[in-house]
Amino acid sequence: YYNGGQASRTTNLRLAANACDGTILNPGEEFSYNDIVGERTAARGYRSAIIFQDGQEVEGLGGGVCQPSSTIYMATLRADLEVTERYNHQFQVTYTPVSQDAAVAWGSKDFKFVNDTDYPIKLDISVGGGTLTVRIIGTKTVDKEVSLYAKTYASGKYKHATLYKTVTVNGESTTNKENSSSYLLK
């Protein structure tokens, strides 16, 4: 969910989501959020909105573009696709469960994943009414269930989180550590 009343942030979110909508990845191809969305500039319609920078919340061009990258990340986790690059935010965000965010910044932080299936996949993204929805459409080859849980603890000025993913296929479950994140406490 997003606050549609934040017009500049919503514009940025919509531009980034629309750039990714309809992306098709063939088997073995890698998705790069920054390559697809491109540089966030005023000439391309991006506006100034809140971003995290140097441990503070400040105005910056393209604020809000991390919500589509994070929502795509959540979809890739549930689709059990191979994530090849992902960064957490400086502060924990409110629009994802802990450690399921994907911070991006042009020229330094990207979100990437690989279509490690045997068939093409397509990103189907919709934005409207305060909701951003990402579906990954592909070919089902096996009954699979994916569940996620995080273990968290605070230490000093940080909240640490480790995300675990359990994949169950034909009644057999495997649990692996997906990522570790550290967030500044506010």
C-alpha cells in the first residue's frame, strides 16, 4: 500500500512501476531494476520526495522508486527466483515486512534477479487506489509452497533482521537464509 496523497512520491512510484510492467525474462536472463527504470531525472518526469540519505530522511529526486523494487523483490521471494543483488534501506520501511525491502539508487545500488526457470516469465504490475501489485507470471512445473519469516534483534542503534525462506515441494521442506539486514533505529 502507498499514500496516494503524497503526489510527488506517487508519481515516482508510478513511473518506475510502469517502466517494469510487462518485462519478459527468458530462461537465464537477469532483471536489473536500474537498467529498466533508468536514471531518475526531472526531464523524465521524476519529482522530489523523501529519500534516506546519510542516516536522515531528506528530499531527493525519485523518492518512492524503492517501493516498486521492494514489491518486485517480495514477488521474487515468493516465486522462489534467484536474487543476485539486493540492498536493505538505512531505516526499516513500512510498506514491506522486515528484511523484504530492496533499496535502489542510480549508479550504486541495484536490485537484480535471474529467471532460473526453464520457461519465460513476465512481470505484471498495477498501480492504483493506493495499492501497488506485482505478479510474476510463468509456467507452473511443480507444486511448491514458499513461506518467509524473519528473526530480529536490536543492538545499539541498529535493528538486525535475518530473513529465512522455506520451500516445500512434494511434502519435503528446505529452509535457507535469504538475507541479513541492518536498519538504523529512529
